[in-house]
Amino acid sequence: MRAAWLDHRVRREAKSLAKEARAAIGLKRGLHGKGGDLETVTHTVEQALASKDNATVRRQLPVLDALVDELVKRPTKSTARDYVESIGAAIMIALALRAFVVEAFKIPSASMYPTLEIGDHIFVNKFIYGVRIPWTTTKLFELNGPHRGEVIVFIYPCDPDRDYIKRVVALSGQSIEVRCNVVYVDGVAVPSVVSDPDTSYMDYDDKGDSWFKRTTSRYAETVGDKQYFTFHDTERPEREKLLAAGTLTEGDARDFPKSSTPPNCSMSEDLAKGIGPQTLGKIVQDKSESAAKVCEPREHYIVPPGHVFVMGDNRNNSNDSRVWGSVPIENIKGKALFIWLSYEKFDPFHFWRKTPGLDGIRFSRIGDFVK
């Protein structure tokens, strides 16, 4: 019984192999010096199958199998093809990661000093807020929404071809007001304590292609369990002393809001691409300007549904929501993760940072997480 079953299996395999061999012989592809042997052995197996000579089939089957394996199998890929396929696969994986998971961005301006400097290259987590269709604002699904204090990269509402990076200060439905550099969210002041009343940083002039020094004051700001530093004008510490003494007579130039019109793209310092005023959100007055004391809250802006209010950490040198309005959540690309490269000017012959604008890589910043 078992012998009959084995004979049946051998015959079935021999028929299949002979059919494969006959097809290869007909096409004459890849057959070399042993092509004649393949023809002979194939004919012998076919004759044995026809005459039910199982002994011959069993004897010739290994020979036919070896010839088919040697002569009919597909040619092995060349080394060059292996490299091309490996590189192609790597590129596809990289594009998929860039589109859905993580993307690299370069910091072009001083608006996020001291958190991020000009020339910092960062990775941004694009998956944390959900997956969206590449090059669109359409999300396939959402995971978590942005939280206050997070640094985000987003499509600039006034120019869809540009990306901005700022810090989330207020969320949808919350009220925001800034008086004398103090940020009020839902009427509560965000804790801000002076860290260094007199410091400086190097800013870059695009038109003059040169670096120059700016003096500033540094404050530590706290949102929940997140603490970060912000830059302000050098006069802020002195104004606070005058305010405490009751002798301060006027507020700050960057107070917000300063009019009854909600911020929109027509107020932006950057040229908007044909995008008209966006009167989203509203201004609510609590006190008249004449009734409010210096630096005291008087009117606030309510963040519209589906939006966030963002500001740069370099508060007096940032074009942000105080000017052009809130950011639609669908415009948000992701959350800033860490700095993977930083330089003022890339020069392979001068790696260490020495002279601003001349020598280049800031090794001490590489690997820093964005707080």
C-alpha cells in the first residue's frame, strides 16, 4: 500500500518536472552546454511514464531534477542589481518615514531663541498627532491633539508653501492675553521668572548676509510640568521693578490684543499669498483702556474652535499668532523632537564653533531634546 502511494507521488513529481523541462527546451532560454542532456533525460522520463516503468522513473528523476535546477532556474541577480534594489528599497522606506513618521527641518530665524537657534536641524514627530495624506492638510486619523507648551511645526496659515515653528500657548476655546510680557491664559498668568536680566545672542541679517549681536533678558516660563526659557527686551526687568513700585506709566509695545480686530493675515509682516483677512476668533473686552491699570488685563482673544494659539520663545522678535491669528489644527505637521545637527555656516575645514558666521558646527547642541 505504501509502495503504491510512493510510486504515485514519484510519477506526479516526474510529470511536473518533465513538463517544466519541456517548456524550457521549447523556449531555449538559459540553456547552455548540457541542453542536450536535458532533452535526452526528459525524453527518457516521458517514455517511462507512458510505459508505467516506475523503476526507470525513480532512477531518472534525480538526474532530471539536477539538470532542471542547473539549466532552467532563473539567472542569479547581479551585484549591481542587488545594490540598485537595496538602495531603491531604502529610498522608499525613507520617503514613507518622512511622509508619515518623522521629518527633518532647519531653523531659519531667531524667533525661537533660546530654545532653537538659527542653523539648528531638528527631527519632527509627524505621527504623534495622527497620520495625514502627504502634501495635504487631510488627516486619515488623529491620535492626540497638541498640548500647551509643546513646540510644533505647522503650515503657515498665510502662505501654504511655508512651514513655521512656534510654541503652543493656548488651545481651542481658551482666552489669551499678553500684558507687559506676561501671558494670561483663561485669565491666569503663566509663571515667568527672570533668569538672566542681561544676556545676548547672535542674530542673522539675510539682506546683509552677516551676523550681529542682540542684547536681551532671559526668563524661565512654566506651563504645567514643562519649563522653558524665553527672551524679552532688556528693559523688562526694569519695568517690573517700576511696576512693583507703582511708578510704571505705560505698557509694552507687544501687548496683545491692541485693537478690537482679531489678528489675521493682512496684519502679517510676511507677504501672504493672496489670502484675505481671516477674522477667526473674537476679542472680548473686560475693562476699558482708561479703567485698566498699567499692565493689567483688559481684553482678551478667544481661540476659535479647531485652532491653537502659538508664540515664539523670542517674544519681542517673533511673527506669530499675535500678528496673523491662530493655527488650524489640520495645518500642524508634528512636534519638535531633538536637534540632530547644528551649525552657523557649514565648513568642512572648520568644524569647531569659534567666530559667529565663520566657523560652524555646534557640537554641544547636537542631541539636545526640544523642551
